[in-house]
Amino acid sequence: MAHTYSHTINKQITSYLVEKGIVSRRDAGPGTWLSLLLPICVMKGELIYETSDKYKVASCISAGFLLHSILVMTRSYAQKYIQPVEVSVCCLVSIISLYFFSPEGFVLSILYGSLSVFTYHTLILPLMKLCPRSFSYGEATIVAQGFVLFLSLCVVRETRPTNDCYSISTTILQCGNICMLGLAACAFHLELKGKPFEFYSLLSVTVVVLLISLYFLIGTNPLLWILNLFTEDMTTLWMLSFWVGCSVLAAIVVSTQITSERKANTVTRKTFHVLSLLVFVPGIVLKPCAIYLASGVAFAILLFLDALRVLEMPPLGKFLQQGYSSFVDQKDEGPLALTPIYLLVGCSWPLWIHPDLSKSDLLPLFAGLLSIGVGDSAASACGTLVGKNRWPGSKKTKEGTAACFLSQLFLVIFLIHIGYVPRTNLIKPTFAIATSSFVEAKTDQVDNIVLPLLMYAMML
């Protein structure tokens, strides 16, 4: 019954996208259920933890997103897409939630609630049309939700502002990524492809504006503040040196692959999953604020590098295109190189959406690393080397799924043994690992953004 219902929803969403002339990612269903994941994660975090004013706003906005997702699935079963009056109801839910459960007043509740949900609704289909073959419907909803929440929280101010590491890091990341997105949008609108002088002039202006803005917002030189953060003690210095070594190794792997003039195989791609694991684990355990800031900066850098590739900007544009051609797979048929971005985002999701990194059980923060750094890598390696029994209608093997489950479970037990994870009941993490392993085997959506959110929601 559930399978028939899901099949009907997917069929109707696919028909609607075709009717609108939207080309979704090949070999992937609509994945409508993905639109539930991020709102559930944010709202569950609000219910469990004592949260900041900004997080309360994010949770209230997510309530509108969640209702929107439910209505899309319900209307799809009735062979119709969500109607304008129903979008208004979703806006109203966010407005009421903001008014009663956040410190925002009546006017701001109306403004934030209506603009955020309406922007999310109107952004999904244009995003898919702008980047054909880059997203399934569900993947586009996650990107749109994340983007709208990010913009919303950039304008919300705390009633009790603090100057701790996480607050300053958040301000730096918000300004930096807004400037990077603005740079990419301007370059696209002004058609700067193949025009390095104009592009780098615009980049210089953007950097100057960013540094001046940050100086007034955080009250100090942002570059010196970041330098002090990463040189405050020997532990941080050794960790930073290790990260640099991992980055150099990643560059060597890419250069070697380009030189070989062959397509990267699955094992080569999973090398980056292992490197991500090596980078994030010590960061989360030893210096969560440093890895929080570093992950956001790395996201901005990846956006910038992909802009250089798409715009064919010297001196790196050609090299980046060669690397893209070597590592591209069926999930990167569109104009954007989403696979490396998805890998970073998947590992970083828990850090970015967790309510309180300073007083946290580490297990939810490991959700992305467990699911894609350990589980997905083990599944691919085992499935490639010894996998023989395939799941019905899938290229994935049962041996790979078993390796996915066992590798994650063993790591959790190890973390408990060495004291980094509380010695509590194993039923919840075991169930979360089993569920994510099964989804990894059966889903045709992008593992790197689906599995971390799914596991995070169950690990909280």
C-alpha cells in the first residue's frame, strides 16, 4: 500500500515537471519525501534542546516548509500540484508559529513567515529549470529550504547577542557566503564568462566590502580573528597541519587522475570520503568551533572554484574543468559540479543545523561522517570487491549493505569504548544505522545529502 502510494506521488510529480518543461536528474525519481527531512531535523532540534532566538525562527519557518511538503505529497496523489491558497496556509502556519514561539513581534512574524515560505515555493521549479539535469525534485527542495533558511537567519538578530566563538564564526560565514553567492549571481547576470579582468575586478570589490563589513560587525579584523582561532594552542596547530596535509593529498589524487586521462572509478571517488572522515573527526572531537568555521569557509571556496570553472577563468579554469571531466558521473550531468559540494555539505549538515555545538552529545554530529564517510564508502568498496547478490531493481549489493551497517556500528561502539560518545543504550543508534543502510541500498537520490539528514534526525 505504501509502495503504491509513493509510486503514485512520484508519477504525478514527474508528469507535472514534464508539463512545465523541467528536465530533472536522469535515473532518479522525484524523491518527494526528501522535502520532509530538513524541516523535521530543525524542528526536532528545537523540541529537544534549549535554543537561540535564531534557531527558534528557523524552526517556525520549517513548520511552514513541512506543511508545504505534506500538501505537495497529498495533492500529487490527487493529480494536482499544491495550489496558491494552500501556499498561503503554509505561510500562515509559519506566521502563527513565529508570533507565539519566537521573540519576533507581529509585523516581523508576518514578514519572515510569508516571505520565507513563499520564496521557498517559488524557488524550487526555477532552480530545476536553471540547472537542468542537476536535481531531482526532492534534492531541489532541500537546496531551496537550506538557501531560504540561510537568508532568513542572516537578517534575524539575537535579542541576547554573544561574542563567543560560534556567534562570531556564524557572522563570518553568513557574510562570506552571501558575498560569494552575490559574486556568482553578478557574474552570471553580467555574462562575464571568458572576461577575467572584469571578473577579478568584481572579486576585488567583493573582498574589500566583505572585510569592511565584518570589521564593523564583529568589532575586530576578521583575518586576525581567524588566525588567532587556528593558532591558539598546539593542538589546533597540529590539527591545522593535518588538514593541510589531507588537502595536499586530495590535490595529488586529482592531478594524478587528470594526468592518467581516465575516468575516476568508484574506489578513487571514495578516497575523498575517507579524507573527509580524517578531517572532520578530529575537528568535531577536539575543536568543534574550528571545524564549524572551516567547513563553511570550504563551502564558499568550492562555490568560488566552480564559478571559475563554469566561467572559464584563468589560471585555474581549465585545470578545474579537466578535474571535473575526470570525476564526473551520472549525478553531474547539469552545469554544476555538485558531487564535491554534496560531500562537504553532507559531512557538515549536523554542524550547521545543530542547536548547540558547545554542549552536545557528539553522536548526532557524527551523522554525516557515519553515513557517507564510513557507511557509504564501506558499501561501495565491499560491493565492488566481493558483492554478488544484488538488491531487486538495484545495482547495489546485499554484501555492500551489510558492510555499510557493520562498519558504522563498529565505529559507534569504538567511540563509546574510548569515551567520546556516552555509554547509553545502543538500540537508537543501531536502528538509525540500519535504516540509513537500507536507504543507501534502495534510494536513487544523492546519498551525500539524504543519508546525513536522515541519520541526524534519528540520532537526536
